[in-house]
Amino acid sequence: MNYIGIGRLLRTLPVVLTLTLGGALEDVSAIEAKPVHPSMLSHRAIYKVSLAKRQNRGQVFSVDGRMVTQWQETCDGVISEQRIVTDMLDEASERSLSDISASSWESLDGLRYRFSMRQRLDDRIVAEYEGRAQYPAALTNGTATLRKPADKEIKLPPGVLFPSAYIQALLDAARQGRKNLSRKVFDGTSESDYYQVVSSIGAATSANAASQAGEAAKTTPLNQSIASAISGLTWWPVQVSYYSLEKNEGLPEFEMAFKLYDNGVSADLTLDYGAFALFASLQRIEAYKRPNC
């Protein structure tokens, strides 16, 4: 089977930071007037991966796989670990096994970032990235240093975000009722230095509306772990598109769409690689306690 690149993991999925409502000296009435949002949930999520339903399947005939993502807030940052294993069958009935694992750490102030990613295809390493990036202070020039696949230094202009900072900005934009968000993002797991990431945000679905729609459709009850994590929360449909700065075709290199819940949990993910698309269905959530710092 020809190599099909699915190396871009969900590096912009909600690895988000917890922000306070305001400073200690704010007027009490002003604080009370602000919407109350839940803290970001540190958790491990397990998804079933299959071929997304679409008319043009391209190179891939069927997919069976699993994705596990973990996001955990610590006293000094956010740890992200992700793994996606897929068994793919192409139109020539050739089978391949892809195993992608990635991990990263991002400081709470958004100025430091460490990352690594490895993809195996049929027990052969086909992609590997490792390095770190940092800004000396906010609104300054930064630097990313890669060790794999080769030594390389990348200059980061002011305003380039790391993944968790982008998702925090996306969640803030959704809560404010905005319809789109565009920022430059560095994640270190591709040939591009960094991406222009553009997100479209749909209308919010409130907890009451979601409950009524579920009852009307007589949907299958959620797994208890998922229900405990997202029941009663507002969510937004979002679509995130990655545009390479080195290419000018005007088409995104990668797109994903998902439901973004108010505590950062993501569900019903579609990962679109152009030639084919994968669908990740949330199966179970394991919540972690917040750190006692």
C-alpha cells in the first residue's frame, strides 16, 4: 500500500488553560454580570476511528482504529499525549497499519513549548519530529529548535501561538459569539514552519436545547463517563483549517471539524486529509483531578 500521510494529529484539540474571571479588585457586580464557564477538564478520552461517510473515498476503502488523547493541567503547564492506531484497507485490497504517537508540554503563560511525534507504518518509522520552542517574553520574537527529523532553527514572529493557546483563543471566541478566528500556530509536527489556522464557529447549542433534541430523536443514551463530563454544557460546532505559509494554492493542507464543549471536551471529530477523511466517535472519558498547587 502506498504511504498515506496522516501524521497531523489533533494538536489543536482542547489542551486548554484555566483563566480566572477577573482580578481581585474588580467590582463585584461586574463579576456577577459575566457568564460563568466551567474550568477546563483534565481528562483522557478514547475514540473509535472509522472512515468518514463521504461520496469520494479516494485511496482508502475502509478504516478500523482507535484514538486516545490525554490532556492534563499541571502546576506549571499543560501536558498532552495522543495516539492513533488505524488499520487501513485501500481500493486494491492492500492493508496497512499506521501508529502515530505524540506528546507535548506547554507552559501556562504560553511562552514555552516542547514536542515530539513519531509515525510508524507497518513497523517502519516514516515520520519523526522532536524539539522545543520559546519566547523570551510576550510580544517578542521567538525561536523553535528542532532535533528531528534534522537540526533546524525556526524564527517565530510575535503573535504565533502554540496549540493550547490557540484552543483557548478559540473557546474564548465561541463564548463571545464570534463566528471565526484566524491566528498563526506552531506545533512542530510538520514540514511547515508554522500555519495560518482559520476556524469557523457555529451557533451555540445550549444544554436545554441539546436535551430536548436528544429526547425528540430518542437517541442512544451516552456512556456514563461521557454524560458525567459533558451533560448540561453548551457546545459549538467548529471547523479548523490549516494553511501552509509556504504554499499559495489557497487550499488547506488539513481540516478538522468537531463539537467543542464549554469545558474543552471534543466529540464527533472529522479529520479531513483531502484524499480521505476519518471520523472519531467519543467512547469514554476518564476525568482527572485538578492539581493542588
